[in-house]
Amino acid sequence: MRKVLFFIGLLLIVGACSQRAGTPVAWPSQTDDTTPTRPVSPTTIAAVQEFLGPEFPPGAEEFSTDFSNHIVPYDEILSGGPPKDGIPAIDEPKFISVVEADEWLRPLEPVIQLEVGDMVRAYPLQILVWHEIVNDWVGETPLLVTFCPLCNTAIAFERRVKGEAVTFGTTGKLRFSNLIMYDRPTESWWQQATGEAIAGELSGTRLKGIPALIVAWQDFREAFPEALVLSRDTGYPRYLERYGLNPYLGYDNIDSSPFLFSGPPSPDAMPPMARVLTLDLNGEAVAFPYETLSQVGVVNETVGGEPVAIFWQPGVASPLDVAQIGDGRDVGTAAAFSRQVEGMTLTFSSSSEVIRDEQTGSTWDIFGQASDGSLEGTQLESVVSINHFWFSWAAFRPDTRIYVP
């Protein structure tokens, strides 16, 4: 305890004196709308961690959990700058209609699309880029909707642990540049990329993943005109003027480097910032490069013994490019589905950006819905897949197979 108390004083001193060049964002202060927080430099972080020793992660003094229980080395964890809850999660999300949201969402702007039962919702990245976590309910399902800008990972989970619904917040810490969350009942730390608790009482526990797509607003509104959309009335009025703005200007440039990444180098098969759609089924991990998908349009593949299809579509703005998220360059999007329908294993092909199955000639959209043909109205079963930058996925799954046509 004496060591931790000394650490608090040390961090206050060095934090007041340190600066970091090239920081991608200045976050609004929790107490002051005009003064940004000042992140601690990586050099300072490393010095403090060396002093603390391997038994504590950075920021341990802010949490009440059993840090002696952990499944990853603490030297892999760095402070991202903001303190615990410095990036505030949305705990009481409000929703509006598609018509209302269309007043402030741009056509190519990216949104996270979720479907639970017959309920469909959109979570605009212009909001998630500032909050990273939404604790939500869809019907009787407690949802955790997350976005880590540094890894380009939009991931949804069922936020039920040991049968109980729990809420999550941000730790302000990163591992392999990826968001580390914490659950509020036990304050265990969870890795967003894997949905696994990595430190604290619940270490080793995993959340159930839920399929989540990143799609263009114009495609979402046309496919789901009766759906609900996360409102910008988030309970944090100081952020209202920031929604729609990109705090990570140019971060996803293919020639740039990941921020605060301290992990294994990614295989040079692709640049670290290359976009990939990733699947992990029955122990087999596969990455589908966006560059390849943009050329072939659709992929028929088997992953972990399961027949899957990967659909590609252009027309989605990067949220990490220019100042206005809706004006970002077109990076496209991809989605994964099961190829099994009504006892058939379908084979898909793409021509002039139109996807058809060879068995019935039905036409399919990016949401896995058939719009005509004998299968009109059929919905393909979504497969949990995650968009990553290559460096991020490779760090967590170095055994990944890269798809090659």
C-alpha cells in the first residue's frame, strides 16, 4: 500500500510536468469544458511502471480489484492519457427515429448496425469516437457497444457476467493500443478486442460477442427506415459540439504507425494500418484484407469448418481521416455471413457491385438480405466478425491465416 500511495504522488508530480508530442486528441476535462486533460508521456509511464514493479498495472490506485489475479503481463499495459472514466461511457442512451437522425448524419457517415431479434439500432461513430462505450438494453438483452478508434474495432457484446447484467467504463489504459474496459461491480479490466477479463477478480471470463456491422448511414436508413438511432443527447452536453468531428486526424493513413503500440511486430504481409475483416471460428482465425475484398467483391470460404461468405461494398467514409467524419475518404465495408440457407450451402459471386448466389440467382445486400429471386426476403445468419487494423489483430492472434484468392 505504501508503494501505491507513493506512486500516486509521483504520478501527480510527473503528470504536471510532462507533455506528449503528436497526441491525436485533447479530451474534454471531466470538470472543465475548456481545459483539456494533459496526458502523461510514454517515457514517464515507463518510469512509473518500472518503479511500481510487475505486480501492479499503471493506474492501479484508481481501482478496487484483485490485481494479483491477471492473465497478461502488466508490462504490456500502458496509460493512454485520460484517467479512469476520463472518456465517459454512455450509461443512459436515448434513441431517435431515422428521420430525426437524418438531419445531422451525412450519407456516407459510418454507423454501427446491430440487430437483436426483430429490433435494429444504429450507433453513429461520430458519437462512439468520443465515448467508446455504450451500456444499452435491446429488449431483454443487455448490450455493450464499443469502439476503439486506435484499432478501428467496433465490437458488441452481451454485457452479462455470471448471469447478471453489468455496466462498463473506460480505464484509460491500452494494451497493444486497444481499449481496456472495466466492469463496475468488480472493477476487473477487460480487453475490448477479445471480450476477455485480463486483470482482477474476473480474469479469464469472456463476454458473448454479438454481430455488429459498420455501414454507411444512407444504406442503413434505406434498409431499416423504422429503426432507432443513438441520439446525440448523451447526457454530456460539453461533447455536443464535438460530435461529427474526428479527433484523430489522419490516423488511419496507410503509411502511419499505431499510437502507443508496445507489442509484437505484425507480419509484413500487410502494412500495420491496413484494414482487415477478421473471423475467429472454432479456434481458426482468418483475416480478410480490405484491399483484396475491394477487388473480388465477395468471398466464399470455410473457417473453422463453417461455410461463410464475406460481402464487400464501397461507399463508407473513414471516421479517422479528415476533420468532418462524414467527409472521410471512401474505405468501404465488409460483413460476414453463414452460407447455409434452407438446407443449401450457397455460393456467391459479385458483378458490378451486385451480389448473387449461384444456386437461385437471388440478389443480396450488405446486410445479408435477399431483395429478389426465389429467396427474396431471406436473411442470412450473421457471423461475428470484427474490423481491425492489421497490427491490432496480429498482436492478439499471431496464428492468423491471411485470406488469399
